[in-house]
Amino acid sequence: MAKTTANYEVMYIIDATRSEDDIKAIVEKFKALIEANGTVISLEEMGKRRLAYLINDMAEGYYVLVKFTSGPDFPAELQRVLGITEGVMRSLVTVSGN
């Protein structure tokens, strides 16, 4: 029988020059999107950190890590929405081992 859900992790970096309200709105947007299509296990706002290399001439970003479960089709849609959202500098969705 096919597995209907799996554990995933998404890490995304928000432009740290945005206002606190903008950052909060982006985090809430993706939390709501994940909850609508799966279950949030944990959400960790790691805060502003220095980037390993410049992205769009910026040296800092606001990191967010979300662990969630969902069906196999949702992670691709999540990655697509992250890619077109203004303010998200980088993102990566992976299958979690736990």
C-alpha cells in the first residue's frame, strides 16, 4: 500500500531588511499554507543571521525552519509559492528522515 503522507522540512530565508511586520506576515502566510495542506510539527524562527555568501547584495537574512507532514504533491507546490513570493531570498524543501 502506498504511503499517503511523509515528513518534510522547509528552510527559507527572508530578506532581513524588511520590516518586522512584513517578516511576521510572510512566516504566517507559509504556516497557514502548510496547515491547509498538511500538519505543522514544529516552526522555528531562527532569526536574523549572517549569510555564508552575499545574496542579492545582502549579507544577512531571517531564517525560518518548518517541519511538517503532508501528501507527496504538496512540497512541489510549496517550493513554487516560495519561489514567487517577494521577500523570500532562498528556500529548500526536503524529505525528513524522522
